[in-house]
Amino acid sequence: MVGEGLRSTVLRDRNHPSVVMWSVGNEITDRTNGHRGAELAAVLRTLDTTRPVTLGGGSTHSAHDPSWNYVDVGDVHYNANGKTYGQMHEANPDKAMTHNETFPATIHQDITFAAEHTWATGTWIWAAWDYLGESGIGKTPIPPVGTAETIGDQSVMPGWSISRELHHNWGGFGYAYPYFQANCGDFDLIGQRKPQNHWRAAVTGRSQVELLVERPTPPGTEQVALWWGYYDELRSWTWEVDRGHPMKVHVYTPGDSVRLLLDGQDFPGGAATAPERSMATFTVPYAPGELTALAFRDGEEIGRTTLRTVGAPASLRLVPDVTALTTGRDDLAHVLVEVVDRHGRVVPDATLKVTFEVDGAGELVGVGNGNPHNVDSFKRPRRHTWHGKALAILRPAKRPGRLKLTARADGLRPATTELRVRKA
């Protein structure tokens, strides 16, 4: 029967409000002159008349592909500055278009293009959440200084014209073990925000100001945002570098100017800067203390944020996402583990081994962190922190009671959290 897998998928999900359109495939080429795709689209429309149909970045790579005869919305993947997008729209002006996969390095260009064209129905990221496989495609490129200039705008607006050698050396598929996940998501494996998500928040106006600092690279090298890779940076002003070491700082904002303060004072050379692509870049000599970014629009402050140098790791903190569980086997508690200093501030780059103990009405069913090359077990009761955090996942027992989790790390005060388990 034609489209049986499609039929079962639509019947399962058509009442979910998160579904905004259906796709009859993804990055495939319809070699039946459009007949097979048309059959699938017809089946789909008998099951749901409320949502449009597309074909994800496959046959619609061509302005005259037969799939244009049966899709409601055209789709492109990794569109370089709207060039492919625009050409296909000119050939099919009666069809809306979407952009179902984009690079982290082109957030501003892609969102701006969609906002400026009424027929462009939005832009989507590959990927929202980190995932296992396609190992290391989001690994931050660290080429020799000057590489960004030699490849020009491709560093932030990549296109397929970049040489395969550049792609292989500084961003692409197949990084060697122990890389085991893609590392290109807006959120890491345990749901923590990645740097590109902070930029996205500024570009879309969801945040007025975000402040991140690049991790220093070896002498003679630099970070480049390229393809699925983005800058390796943290919301941190706690770095093991010499005083005065130049640190590259990014301030993300939808505003029109930015100031940067070090311990309350404009640092030398830190005059108001106009953001480019919602990003202002500064080079700041490192000194422990407070780094503050202020964003302005038309001379009025619209937001500020501060990073403070924190102390040494002192204890662990557990932050569960729920306060109680039921005896249902699908019920889970996700408990974030944080390494904090004596003032309760997260130590942003702490890497420590944490062990877990569970007592009472439940069990530990998984552990994890956001590290793309830490291949420790997801099931054993121990995990290293990454960027000062790890995750423990608890499943309740089939009986009511109390479920207690204790986390320990050498030299730190342990942490405990307890959840009530109710009858489902």
C-alpha cells in the first residue's frame, strides 16, 4: 500500500500543535518524474487538510524539479545568502518557501532574509539538539590566524564553493574517535544552551544582550565560525590565563551600539561599538573581576549583563526538573548536577568525576554530559561534569514512596535531593 509509513505517522501526530507542515521526504531525489512524491502527497492530504506539504531539501533543490507540482511549500537546505532561495522563488512565485536546515554560522543572514521576504516562511536550524552520529561536524575550526580573511565572508556565510580540503581540515564529518556526536546543536546533549543559541536569541530579539568569551587557542591560531561549527565560548570570566592575556569577547544584541566595562570602567579601546550581524567583538586583556556588557538603541540602554570571576569548586548542587513523580514507568526526573564555588556560583569550566547513589522508590536510569568526546557509559552511576554540569535521570518504582539521589565528587561537599513518588 502506498505511503503506509506516512499514513501511520500522520495519524499518530496530526493532533500535535507542534506540527506546522508535513514533508514527504528529506534530502532525497524523486527519480519517478514526480509520480511517487505526488502519490505520497495525495495520501497525506486525505489524512490532514489543515497543514501544507513540502519535500525537505531534496528534489526542490532545482527551480524546475517536478516536485514543485505537488508541494505547497518549497524548501532549501543550507542556502547561501538567499541566492538559491531567490532563484527558486523567481521560477515559482506562487509558492511559499521555507528553509528547513541552516548552519549555526549563518543565523543572522538566514533569519534576516526570511524577515525581509514575505514568501519566506521561516528558517530552521540543523540541529536544535545535539545528537549521536555525524561525529564532530560541529567541532570548532581552529585554523592559522588569517584563515577567516582568506576565505572571506564564507567564515560566517558559508557556501558549497568552499574547498573540500578546507572543510575536511577545519569543519566537517568524520572526526576521529573519541568524537561520537555531532556537536552542532543549539542545545547540548543534556539540554544546556550552546553559544549559537545566545546569538540566535539576540538576532530574534528574544534577548537584549548576551555576553560570551572565546576559549583561548594556541599561539598563531584562531577560532572560525564555519559550516556546522561555531565559536567555542562560554558565559565565563574565569580563565586560567596570565593577567593581560588578550581574550576575544562577543556581545550579542539587537541594539545599535555596545559598551564593555571591566570592573565598572570602560577598558582601554572599549568605546561604544556598532554590532555587525547583531554581534560586537572586543579584545579584552584578562584580569579577574567583573566584565559587563551594555546594549543600547538610539542612545537608550536596552539591557546589560555581567560575568564575574568565580572561586574554586567547593560543592555540588542538584537541580531536579520536577518536585514529584508518579509510579508511571514513563515518568522521569532529570536532575542537573552543578559544580559551584563557596558562594553558590557555577564554576563554568569545571571537569570533575561525580558518582551517584540512589535510595528508595526508584532507580538511576541514565547519566550524561554535553561533552562531544567523552565516551563514558550513559548507564553507570558516575559521570564527569562538562562546563561545570552533568545530568542524572531517575525513574520511579512501581510503588509510592520517597526517592533520594546523592551526588559526590572528591574534595567537594556532596549534594542530595529527594522526590516524592505518588501512585499514578
